Amino acid sequence: MRSTVLVSLASVVMAAAGGVSASAQQSPKDDIAAQIRDQGYQCDEPQSAERDQQASKPDEAVWVLNCEGASYRVRLIPDMAAKIERIDKGKDDQSGDHDAEQ
């Protein structure tokens, strides 16, 4: 919980400073990868992070994080742990029904 707030706060502070952009320091993929690693998921080589505008809500940003070997749908909620769902590569199944494959 606390790390989400710190990561978000650090990004805002860097962006507000104007001298150094937040993207020059760390990209969203690196921030989100750090968050999921803090929660026990593996993402050593983050490849990309794309915002899912349709799934996002006010105060709940949803990102699709692609790492080497795994992809995740990450819902970032202020002051709470991220909600993380592993996405099978090669499938665009958003139903959440992955039990049959495990």
C-alpha cells in the first residue's frame, strides 16, 4: 500500500519540478513492475505498459504490463495494494476464467 503512494508521489513531484521529466527518471512500465514485484510477482524485464482506458475508472488506473515471460493486468488504487491478474500471452481473454488452464 505504502509503496504505491510513494511511487505516485515521486512521479508527481518529479513532473511538477519541471527540470527533469518523470519519464527521464523512470517510465510507467518500471514503476508498475516495481509495484508488482513488491507484491510477490515476477517481472525482471518489463517490456511495456499500456493504460487500459476502457477498464480504468476515476481513482483506479488499469494498466497492461508486459514483462519478459509474463503479462499482467494491474489495477492501481490509491492507498491500497494493486489488484494484479496474470494474462496468458497469445490470448486476449479478459473474462478472468483462467482456472481451466492451470
